[in-house]
Amino acid sequence: MNTTIYTLEITPRLPERIKRLDDLANNLYYSWARSIRYLFSRIDPVCWQSSGDNPRLFLKRVSQASIDKTLTDPVFLADYDDACRHFDDYLLQPMPPELMERIQPDDLVAYFCAEYGFHESLPIYSGGLGILAGDHCKAASDLGLPFVAVGLLYRQGYFKQTIDAQGNQIASYQDIDFNTLPISPATDAAGHTVQISLNFPGRVVQAQVWQVRVGKIALFLLDTDLPSNSAADRQITYRLYGGDRRTRIEQEIVLGIGGVRALRALGLAPTAWHINEGHAAFGVLERLREHVDTGKECAVALELVASSTVFTTHTPVPAGHDVFSEELIDEYFGTLWPQMHLSREHFLALGKAPNEPGFNMTALAIHGSRQHNGVSQIHGTVAADMASGFWPEIPAHENPITHVTNGVHVDTFLARELSQLFSSLHRDWRWNLREAAYWKFVDTIPNDRFWSVRAAIKAELIADVRRRLTTQLSEDGLSDIRVERTLRYLDRPESDVLIVGFARRFATYKRANLLFRDRERLTQLLADENRPIIFIFAGKAHPADEPGKALIREIWQLSNEPAFHGRVLLLEGYDMALARKLVSGCDVWLNNPEYPLEASGTSGQKAGLNGALNLSVADGWWGEGYQQEGSLANGWSIKPYNRSFNHDYCDSEEASDLLTLLETEVKPLFFERDAHGLPNRWIQNSKMAIRTILPQFNSARMVCDYITHHYLLAAQYGRKLRADDGVLATTLEDFKNRVRAAWPGVSGVLINEPPAQIQGGEVVQFNIEVTLNGLNPEEIAVECLFGAPDAQGTWVTAKRYSSTISAPALAPATPPATQIYGFAITVSLAGLQNYRFRLVPYHTAQLHPYELGLMKWL
């Protein structure tokens, strides 16, 4: 029988006594405040679980009876009052005094990123970049930093993952009901909903601006799924990293150009702009256009824009950078460069990477910023090498690429049990996240108490894995008997099984299958029934990454081989909820990327602050994080082999080293027990992991590093160049133009040599005669470097001295043809020394001394 089905949504009414549940559900503070999530779960645990731990969705689904029942529960009401009070106190917490005295009243940081991972209830992230961006925002909120973030609101987000009975990753997309998200339309000062317009080829695209409260800060998300747009344009912001190159450039225009326009429409005036990966670099073009519209030349406008811009790259391989064809750039920006009074050639040069075709978003971000960084010490070196062509005459290790090592948000990823343990010992621990000496208290925790807490955390992981795998395997058609056989090792007491976790994006360079290169040795390692080891794998491959999906299939097939069945487990549906369980509950965190392709790798930081021991190739953050103290260590470090050798050879050797560590150190240490069943040496290492990793690799430290080394400098430098209608920016651009033109004719010669031998403490005199080629003497600096080449032939400077000439009060009509630059150096070094001289352009308004990329060696 045909009939019409009507729908009616019935949502509960919140009584006045608990009406602030709505406030708690609409601020992502809940994503790291477990007490709030626990409060919601107590109202109706079944509904909470079916709502995906999403407070906003939960309040639309929970019954009125369950809501009303809380009014007669005094314990719930007391906890509700506590949660509201803690929330209010958090919002009113002032900025730390050491930051408050350095932040100007009008300072505002604007942070742009293509994805954000706060919590599984807001699925607009795919992996590490998004989680890092979410942690950055959370830490900015914790610190009270004047900070806003900008991103895209994806109707379908990233895909949901299942793994079928043949090990194939199945990607499914579902439309997200925005009414179930903690978002609201952004409004301007007059209370009007904010929409912005973007000029696309032959049409205008509208974007709605949404606001997300993240503790004390705001995240603004742009969305093109509007009735006023065409069907095709409505889908621009449908999927994260979806579609073809045309979709990608349209998304990045909305993010970069649309993001800047959104902030302007909201009445916000950032003083520091942070481009987190190149996806948002088109924002540079919009800010250039703004300055050109006020009458500035584009080159001067570029100095103004770049002065206040910070660019962070997370990509350690050239293929990871977005590059668009010149034809596509012509199509989307062909009307822009005439507005900016630029030729096509000069416009395309903004996105030109040295010796590479196309319009490169990383190149645009580098040209449009004066501060650039990688995300670990190793990655900073890799990024500097990759970008060396932008400053061709500067040694890579001295070019403007630096690093700020990533950190993770402690309250998000620290297990509840450890948080409670720390609070029982030191209630102020959250205020001392960056104080390494403070965390020595972890060593004083009695071993039995510490081990019982770790066991409780691990038991939660085991229960979650058992639940997930039971569902997963049953849906694949396995019988109950086969399911139970697969899970048999999870039935052991949690302290009697060693769990090793590997969870991250399945990309080939992360080498998820490295462990299996010598299957005979691995089989022997796992054959010990009395000392069982379980390897848990989880992670997604990009839907277009066929090699990555093949890795998932390979791990699935291996997990079904008799030697590995029940000992190697592959979980589907990797998301933040599963990640939190894994990083907190595993005993060992495995990470074996191909060196030096791991930019940072923050999952190991999350595991380490929970007391897991990292077993990792010395790449990314672990190159800084691994520490030994006598017989103690916070994990194990696998030394990477030189990649100039055959890659297959390197993989085999590193796999062998990995298995050797598992056989001879990891497994024996875990199962070494005293008369009370405690693995005391393991516990001491686990405490050391927390003590050394938590204070060094948390996001509060990371954001403070950005504040100290980048944000404050960007704000100050931007103000300096904007002052007096940008007169200094004009002066600086004129200086750079003259230097570029004159530099080929600049040269220098040492006109006196000191004795071949001197006594310690004597003054050494050097004089360098420089041919200026039309430049003023004060526009060149001469540097004297004492040092020597290292084993690889790279010059290592032990001491650097600089000689400059002060500008005269009255500049001569014509600069002199030559200038003598003198050094009078009291050398504190001893023994046989090498020294060199070089010439560099010099201007006090340069943010980095070598930003022009020009240098001449004598």
C-alpha cells in the first residue's frame, strides 16, 4: 500500500535547573573536559553511545524522561554545578603573566588550516595535520591567546572506513546534519549573518561563515552549500581532500581568499597571520589586493603582507605540495593580476618554485611570509634543504627555514586515570605543563600504584578492541567461534599480555609492513604462549592511494595467517575516539617511517605522555624525544640507515634491528617480574617516558614557542612596516631592488693577512676592500667565520663576526666605489683554525639577515 511518511523531530525541553547543558554542548571545551562528556553519558548511557559521544546530537535524541530524571538525582546535580563552575572559571582564566606583559592590546593571531581535529563529533579532519591544528587551537585557548582560526565546513567531511572480508578498505561518505554540530552562524557587529562572495570563472560563489567556540577562542568555517550557489558550487566544500584539481583549487580559494574576507566582514584585524600548510596560501593574494587597492605598488604590498605572516610546512617530500597548472591559474586568476598591476609573468612568479613547473602553493606561502618553519628539528633541516632554491646563495642550514617541534594537547590525550592520579598528588599540574623539573614527581609514585593505573587504562583499551572487533568480524561473516578464537589473547589478564600499537595514516613511507619482512623471526617471537604479544594496527589510507590501501590489505591477510592469527589485529573505523584509547592503553608504540620522511609523528608523543614506551626510527619528533639516563630510557630508538644505499637493503636492516629490539629488550623487560608480579624496570622506564615527554612535547609549549619566536615578531614587524603609511616597506623594497641589480658587480678582497701564528688573547686585524657597484657602504655587511668542514664537507661555524658601516648623517651624492671593512678580533679559540669571509646585503628592516638569498664568498 502506497502512503506518505511524514517526519517529526521531538527534542527534549531542558528544565531551568539544568538549562546550561546547552552551553556545555555548544563549546568544544567538552572535547578535552572529560567531566562534561561523562555528565552527558550519565543521563542515558545507551543514547550517549549511539550519539557518537556528541553532546549536541545527544540533546536532540535523549528522551524527556531521562532529562527529567536528573532533577531528582542530587549527585548528578552537584556534578552539573561543578561542571558549569569549572567551565565558567576556565573561560575567565587570565593569560599567564609572562605572556600578558608581552602581548599588545590589539594583537590577534589568525590561523588558517584546511582541516581541524578536535573530537570525533566534528568530523572535519583526516589525520595528523588536522589533529595538530585542533591541538594548536586548544592550547591557544588554554593560554588565553588572542587567536582566531579559519577553515572549511565539509558537508561530508572525511570518509568513514570499513574493511571487508577480503581486507579491502571501503570508504563511505555521509552527509552531516549541521544541526547536530556545535556550530552557529557567524554574525557581524550589527548581528547580521556573515556571507562572503568570491569571483570564480564566469560566476560569483557565496560562502556562509559558521562559528565554533573552542574554549575561549573562535573557529570560523566557510561553507558553499547554499541555495544561491549552483549544484556544482554547493559541492566545493562537500568533501575534505575530495574531487579533482579543479575542486582542490576552488577549496583553497574559499579557504585562503574567502577566509581573509570572512575575517574582514567580522570586523577582525589580525596582527599575525599563520598559514598552516600551503592549502591556505591564496590568502596572501587577497591581502596583496587589499594593499594595492589603497594605492600601494604590489612589491611594496608584498613586503607589508609578508612582514606579518608565518608559514608552517608539514610536508617532507616535494610530491606533497599542491601545484596547479598555469592554465588553471589563468582560468581562476586571469582577472586578478591586472587589478594588482602585474604582468602574468610576475603574478605566476609568486607561486614559482625554483626549477619546477606550475604554480606551487608552498612557493606562494614562502614568498608571502618572512617566517617559515618545519615541525621538528629533523624536519626543519629537511625543509631547509628542500627550500634551498629560494635562497640559492645561502647555505641551507642558514636559510630562513627554522623549526618549531609539534606538541600534543595533554588534557585531550592523557588517560582519565592518569589525570586523576596527577590531581591526587599535585592539583596544579595543568599550570606546570612546560616545567620539566616539576614532572620529577612522577618518579616518586609507588610502582604498585602506577602499575595498577596503567593496568586499568589498558583494560579499557582491551574492552574497546574486543567490542570493535566482535562487531567488525561478525559483519564480515565470521562465526562466533572464529571471533572468539581471534580474540583469545585479549582474555588474558591485561598485565600478562604485551600490546604493541601501530595507528596512523597508511602511507607507504610509514612502512606499516616493516615488521613482517622476516616472518620467520616474527613467528618465533609470537610463538611464546606464556609471554604473549599482540600487535594492533589501525589507520586509513586516502581513497586515491592504491599503495596505501594495498598495505591495509596486506596487514589484513597477514592477520589471518595461522602464525599471526589473534596476535596481529587490524581495526577498522580509525578516528579520534579509537586513537585516544590506543595511545593511552598500549604498552609500546611502534613507529617505523622511512627516514627522513616523518615530519613529526605526534601519535608517539600522545602514547609517551601516557607512559607507553616508544619503539621508533629516530625520525621526526623522536630524534629529539629519545632519552637515556643510565640504565633507564623512555623507549627505544632505531638508527636509520643511510638512504644513499639501496632502499630495500635499508628496509631489511631496519626491520632486523626492530625485531632484535623486540626479542632482546622489549619483550624480556616487560615480562621481567618481581615476587609481587611487578615489572619494576619497565615501570621506571614508563615513568621516565611521562616525565621527559609530557613537559617537552605538549601543545602549550609548542604554542608558546610560536608566540615567542614567531607571532610577537610578526606583529611587531608588521606594525613597523605599516607605520607612516608603509614608508619603511617602500624603503625596504627599494633597497632590495637596488641590491638585486648591483649584486653581480659586488666583490671583495682581503687586503691584509695576519701572521700565521698568534698568541692567545692577541687581537687579529682583518681588512676587506669591497667593490660596492653603486651600493652604499652601509648596505653591505662583511662576515668573518671561524670554523672547519665536517666529515660531509659542510662548513661548521664555531665563531661568527660581522663588520658593518654606519650610515652617515649626510649621505654623499655619489656612493664611493669601494669601502674598507675592518675586523679587530680577539680570538678565544685555540689550535689551528680556518676562517672565511663573505659579503651579504644589509638593512636594519630585514627580518632575516639572509632573506634576499644573496651571499658572496671571498
